[in-house]
Amino acid sequence: MKRIFIIPFLCLTINLLATTQTTRIDKNLNIYSDVMRQLDINYVDTLNYDDLIETSINYMLHKVDPYTMYIPKREDDELRRMTQGKYGGVGSIIMYRDSNVYVSELYEGMPAQQSGLLPGDRFVKVDGMDCEGKNTKEVSDKLRGKPGTTIEIILARDSQLITKQVTRRDIHMPAVGYATVLQDSIGYIFFNEFTTNSAQELLTALDGMVQSYGIKCLIIDLRGNGGGLIDEAIQIVGFFVPKGTEVVSTKGKIERSNQTYTTQTSPIFPNMPLVVLVNSQSASASEIVAGALQDLKRATIVGERTFGKGLVQNIRPIAYGGHLKVTTSKYYLPSGRCIQAIDYAERQRGHQLYRDTAGGILPDVVLTDSQKLDITYNLYRDHLFFDYANHYYRQHKSIAPAKDFQLTESDLEDFCRFLDAKEFSYETETGRNLGELIKMAKQEDLDSTLLAELEAFKPRLTVDYRAAIQRNRKEVEELLGGEIIKRYYYHRGYYAYMLRYDEQLQRALEVF
């Protein structure tokens, strides 16, 4: 007889839990509403309630996880950029530096480049807005807008003010950043992001190399690719594995979040040897492609452990034209392993958050991209590669093709003279830390003999920056040359130039 009552009892328990949860939500919404009402009635000054409520929503969602976010109607352009890879704007990357906003990079063939903007230009006014004291988001919001509309941009360049009329257009970033043929009929594709039609872009590039050059093998470079649309990832895997193969599944709280994704078409390149390059910034859809091809024994994965972003977001419409990008489930690969590395539920419970080493994709060939705190770090941090590239561009109307360009001894000497004019002083991290150590030793009134010994080390840590440049010449040429290339050949030229220095790519070639 006891078995008869098990199912009704479970149903009653579930209903009670659901009712309790609803009551808690209603209670807290009433508290929130009453707080706002009391503020409206009693607060001494007039408040911007739209801003207050949006701030509270954003902070609440930040407590949930970094990927769940509120997108108000005014940010429809950002929604289009996330889902379609395009937005209305001028086609430039901007940066914040020295309390100002500058042009950092230009996209080839886009309005900013065609209108004559240059890297290093400082924004003075954009569409009537004074840019002094503004951050990159505020300036970016002004640069973006409806395609076909024209804005006036006032820039400072070499102590002169320049006015440009720039007409916005749809800015679509190509999914395939660069494609080329390497040694021994090996194709290489640098893949930027998973947006609408990005799988077709990859197929077009791959098919072109097969038809024109007869490539036999392929490297797909997903380093730095933060992911995007899952359907595009499924299509890409489907180019290489049999129809009906499981690629990834999702599991969530509600039934519709539980899905299994399989390839829908017959493979176009079922036997082409594959290597997929990844790093710690390869996330989401990148991890689906790399992880599925690894599980299916279809590709060799080379590089660093990936980011571990295995949370699925869906866009849900909400009141007044806004949208909520909400985490609904987690990704699981064919082997059953979950991509997600961090358990954000633990953070909500007040526990310390650590990155679980079981998350992400562990490559078959593990490599590390060692970061050294040498002189290149100092030069990059202080924007001196960037500044010299702008100087170089003004002095040279043209340079050799990207794949052939090489900095000369004369160029490096000119770079050193440029650093002298900037009064560049190279202080090592060791020297900086020694200075702090001596200061602390004096505060603690340590033995004078010990202080003298520490002081005696200081001259030995003083480094001639020219000698340091020569010791790290390869890295200097890589970063400085890459920055110069962008001024002439933009992103495609940059990729072509940087491949010659890419040690991880060389290791990937060895796999074949």
C-alpha cells in the first residue's frame, strides 16, 4: 500500500517547493518596490530612477554569473553584434590612455579608414559630445548608430585639430581573419568568431584552398576565439564527421534546455587530417569544436588548456523592448565531460571561487605561451611600440609586402633614438622590487650592514635598454614589426607577418 502514495507525495512536495519559491520572489519584489517608493517620496533630491534600477539589475545579474546580462532597447546594436557579428558604426578599435580616448586600430575598407582617421588620433569631439573625461564605452556609443547616418568627429593629431565627416555603415567582421597555404600543402585558417554564416565563410575559404592549391591537411586556429553561436559550431564539425554524429548536448533546469545536437549534413572533408590550435582564451563554441573533434578522434588539439566556458545563454525578450541574455544550461561533449570550469553557484553560496582544472579542453599536445617580464613587456605596457609605429608610418609611404617585411638595423637604431627622445628608462621588475625591499628594510630598522649589501645590488640591476633590446631582438622585431604592419596592411597583413614568429603554429605543423 505504501507504494500507492509515493507519486502523489512527490507531486505534493514539488508543488509546495514551487509555491514557496514563488512566495519568496513575490516577497522580495514587494520589498524592492517599497524601497523605491520610499525613496521617491522621502529622498531629499530628485533621483534618476531609470539609472538606479538598471544599475541594480546589472549588479544582481553580475552576482549570478558574468554571462547573464540585461540588454536595454537602446543597445540593440550590441545585440546584433553578438548574434550576427555586425553593428552600425565606423569600423575602428579605440583605447583609453592618459585620461583620453584614442584611435587604436582601423578596419580595412571601413568608414574610419576611408575617411582618413589614423591610429594615435585623439578624440576631441564626437557628434557634438566633448570627449574630455569620457571613457571608451561613452565614445564608442557615440560612434555607433544607424547605418547611413553621418557624424562629425574632431580629432587631435600632432597638436593640430582635424575635422572628419564619417558616414556610419554596417560593420561586419569577417569570421575568417586570415587563410593561407603553408608548407607541404597544409591549409591554415584563423577563425575569429562564431556568428551568423561564419561556418559558410570557413567552408568557402577551405574549399578555395582545396580547389586552387590542392591542400591535403588543415590547421584551424581558434586561439583567442571567445565563441558565439552553437549552430555554427555544429556545422563546422559537420564538415569533417558523418551525418548524425553527436557533437554536444545541453542540460538545464527546464525540459526545453535539454537538447542533443547532431550533424545534419554529410561530411565534405571526411578524411582530411586536422589540427586545431587553442589557448586559454578559446571559449564556448571554440571549445565545442575542439572538444568534439577530440572526442571523435577526428583532430589533434594543440596549445593550452581552454578557458572552460560551458554555460549556454539564450536571448529572452522582456518588457519595453529589452532583452535578457540568460544562462539556461551547460555544455556536455560526446564523452560526457562538461566544458564548464567554474561553478558560479558556489560563489552565490559565499564560497571562494577557483578555476577547476577539470574544465575546458586539455590539448593532445600541451604547449605554454610563456610571458616574460623583459624589456618587451615594458615597451608594450608604455605604448612605445604603438607610438613608434605611428612615427614610422609618417616617415615611410610604403613598405614591403607583409610576408616579406623585415625591420633593419637602421630601423632598430631609429627606434632607439625615438626612445631616447621619449626619455625612456628601463627599470626591471627585479630592480623595482629591490627598491621596495630596501624601503621596507629601512622602516623595520634592520642591520645597517644588511642595508649596505642590498644597496650594493642596485647598480648591478641597472640595465642598458639598448643591450636589452639586442638580447630580446626576436621578440622586439615581432611586436614592433607587427604594429607597423597594421598601419599598412591592417589585420590580414598582421596575421601574415606574425605567422613567421608563431612557435605554436610550428609545433602544429610537426603533428602532420
